[in-house]
Amino acid sequence: MCGIAGYIGRKEMRYEPVLAALRHRGPDGEGMWKADQPDGLKLTLLHTRLKIIDLSEKAAQPMRLDSALRLQSARSTEESRYVGVYNGEIFNFRELREELIGRGHRFEGSGDTEVLLRGFAEWGVQLFPKLDGMFALAIHDVARRCLCLARDHAGIKPLYHARTPDGGICFASETRAILASGLVERSLNPAAILDYLETGSFREPATLYEGIRAFPAGHYAEISIGEGLPVPLCFQRFWSLEEMAGESPGHSAVEWQELHREHLVASIRSQLTSDVPLGVFLSGGIDSTLLLEQAVEAGGADQIRAFTLGGELTERDEIAAARATAARLGVRHDTVSVSESERVSWVRDALDSLDLPSADGINLALVSRAARAQGLAVVLSGTGADELHGDYGHPRRLARLMRLFPKNAFGASLVRGAGAALSKVIRGDGRAVRITSLIDSFESAEELVLEKRRYFASTEILRLFPPARDPMLLERERRLVFNREALLSLGLREQIRVADIAGYLRNTLLRDGDVVTMAHGLEMRVPYLGRRYMECVLCAPEEFTGSGPVPKPRLVELLSPEGRVAAARPKIGFNIDTRRLLTGPMCPLFMGAVETLNGSANFKLDGKALLASMSAGNDQRRARRLWALLSLGVCLARR
């Protein structure tokens, strides 16, 4: 797990500030490789290293192979054939290594980076469909004068890119590293801010900054340096979420259940590979309980540790349930307990750790800080299980609504009118707008998912953020980027599930999870998003995955009898009590964020009125919307 950056163009990249911006991602080492190209072009590759597998210098990056495919040292002045930088982990690297050995390759290290570089030398871009892991990489083929960028199938690891004024390309693991290069302007993206107010996040490929975009998941791009400037950038897909969801499983339901078990166990066990201490984020729910049980079975209780967030900072405390699970399995269990004097500084540091603002992520930042302080460098998380299985929240309910009330149907009109009238009486006009917007989106599963996860209602956005009234912004393309034909060929529940994976999971959970764990030099692995396991679940029809009162039945049946108690408990998760913080110690910071938003981004906010808009009760939903404004304001103040 590391940080990467690079640039191809005519200017000089200020590499020291870029390395400084990425150092938290890789505190164990750093490296740079640069070479002048014909026609006055310059190519620079940067890397900061977090040592996880193969702690020796043979795994240092940028990694280089000479013309005989021998590993070159960092001090070597010989011409290279391949040069690469990479962030992430390849969990099937051992089987790829054996295949490459069979093809005549001789390895000098024991890590996965050398497998990637030799694999690219052997197969070129056909390497990427072979990989099961999480990665963002850049590999330069010196002889072909070609730079290849790629990002993993699910978008677990981040990669951003920007066109520079000279027609070049700058890329990095985080947007702040691109900004630190001095090659890209810091112009705000009002359309992305509008997205953020709607969903509490930025929808890829957009970011907070006008010229910086997210590299698409499941894609690669070959940049031909020999074609001059502007450098061409053409994305090629090597894995498709929606097309995979449309595949036939090719097995009976009973056969699929056995394959499902095999793939999940294999994914969890492969992600236990580490040369440094490893733990599990334990919530006491189905996903993390199953992770811990399988990890203990594969690696032994003395090799695994568990962490749980609880105490006064959380809405509801789940420590007791997690503690019981850890004790039953004989695993050391650490809880995150933040004192009154520490909590404000910890949360403030967490806000500052975000590369891009988010309404989420602070909870994970706190537990990550504590886990790293206890000596862990790798953790397993249950992130993605809900969205992949589509059994919590709304996939089934929204699909049922779309079937009952298709857009423009008489029933939908009745529901819209009755719902709006009732919500005006009970919850106010804002609730009415939200219900109407939800019903209006019934025609599209993508739009329906966006509306279901909406933060601020459209009418409130227009009041808070006047630039949103610009017709160009209102008419922007709001839908997610999909292969439309493949998506529409799926059933409604599958469409909703795919939209949730490519939306909330990728844009919020994965993005935030990466940046807040890496802020503390901690690698987070997500076994439920292993490529082979995802393919197994995505292609299964609903009758295979099961349904009923217990969510995710195919996961529940893999739990031990004692672990199945977790399935009967309501889902809690790591949730920070944002209302308590906003109305208490974080109130001055919120007011400062409001001032920044009004002055720097043309908002029109009344901080006192916003805080008063939270009900006297425990209105956490409203508090999270205001927390989104706080996070955005803190980020802009940092600019």
C-alpha cells in the first residue's frame, strides 16, 4: 500500500511537494525516477512506500527491469526496459508468479510488485483481467515509449488525473498531490459541489476541482509518448460491473452455493497475506463476524486482532456484541475510547486527513488512528458486503416500488399527491419535495438510487448554494456512467444493486476508507470485493442468493452457530454522534466553515439557523447533512 504520482509533459514537476503530500500513505520509504524524452518531453514517476509484503529493498519503487528483465537497483544508471509504480495489493500474485516462472521468468524478490512488472512485460495490458486485487498503477514501457495507467475492477484504490496547460498529464493517488505539483489550477467545480450537496460525496469522475478527474475503475489507458502534445488519453475497459451482473452463473442453485462458499473463503484467506501485524474492524454484525471467524480459522487467533469503535462519541454502542465475538474466538480485542479532552482534536485531525470533503469517513478515521497506534499496519473490513448482496437498505424495496408505480402511471400520481400532502403536514415542505423527487425518479434505477441517498432537497440547495440556479448546472448529466445497454438488460433489483455499488460504495465508502486509513499509514483490505468473489455473487439470480426475514442468508449460513446470533441483531455500524459534536465542541469550527463557504464558494448560509434546524430530539440525519457542509468548509479553508 503506497502513494503514486507522475507527470508527462514539457514542464518540470515539483516532486518534493508531491512526495510530501503523499508521505502519509507511505512513511517507510520513497523514490523517484525521471527521464527526458525526445521532443523535449519529461516523464517523472514518484512513489511513497508502506511496507506490507517483502520488506526488503528489492520491493522498493519505482521498480525497474533492464532489457534482460533483470531487477535493477535504485542506484543503477543502466537504461531500463520497464519502470513501474504501484499502490495496492495483488492477492493472487503467488499463482501469477508460478505461471511466470513457468514462462521463464526468474524472480529476485518475494513481493507482488515484481509480479506486476514481469506480468506486464509478458502479457502487456492482458495482465489486468488476470489480477485479483486492489490497485492503481503506472508502468512505462521504455522501448515502446508508452505509459500505461490502470485501476482495479471495483475502484478500491484511488487514482486521479489532470490535463496540464502544456497538454501533458499529471496523475496521483490523491488530488492534493496533483495540486502540490504546481502543474494544475485549483479552480472549484460548481457542478461537483452540487453533486456533493445532493449525495454527501462526489460522483466519479468528478472531483471538487474543475480539472482533476477520477480514473475510471476497471479501465486502463495507454499513453503514447511519441505522439507529442497534447498527450492522448483513451480509456479501455477490462472489467465491467454491469456486464458481469448480466452473466449466467452456469450452475444450479446448490452448486452455486458451494462455489460461493469456496470463493469467499479463498478471498478472505488470500487477503491475510502480510509480513506485518494484521487485524479486523469488528462491528459485531454479520459481515465482520464472518471475516473474523474465517481469519481465525485460517491464521490462528494469536495472529489476528480486532478493533471496535464505541463509547460516548457514538450514537449506539456495539462494543458488548463485538467483545463477546472476540472472546468466543480467543482474539485480542481493542476498543477505541476517546476521552472528552481528546475527542475534538481527534475529529478535527480526521477532517483534515480527508483528501476530498465527505459527509462520511470520520468514524473510520478514528478507529484507524487507534489501530495504527497499537502497531497494526493491515486491517480487514466488511465494506462492500451490503451493496454487493443488496440485502440491506433499499434494493428490494425500491425495485418493488418501481414495479408498483412506474412513472406517469395513475398510481404514481396518487402516491405523489398523497405523500406530498401528508409530508407537508407531518414533516414540512422539504420532506414533500424529497418524496416528489423520489417518485419522479421511478423511471430510472440510477436516478432512484441517487434520490434515495439524497442529502439536501433540491429546493434547499437552491437556497444554500445560489450558483445551483445556473441552467447549465441544472441540466448537467446526473446519471452514473454505465454501459446503458448492459445495465438496462438487468432486472430492477440488479440495476439498483449495480447503481449502489458504482455510486455510494465507490464514491463514498471506498474513497473515504482508503484516504482515512492511509492517513495513518494503515492498509485496509476488503475481502467482500475480491474480483472472483464479486463475479460469483453478481452473476447469481435472486433465487440463488435467497430472501426472507434474515438479510444476506448466504453469508449467515457460513457463520458458526454462535456467530449466527449476529444476524438477529439490528445493523448498527460505526456511527459518530455528529449532532452532539455540532451542537457542542465543534460549533465554532462549523461557524468558521460556514464563513469559508460563503466567502470562497458563493454559498449563502446562516450558521445559527442551520444549527437550529436540527430538532430538539436526536436528529442525526439532519446533523449529517450539516456535517457535510462542515467537511466542505474545512477542506476549502485548507486550500
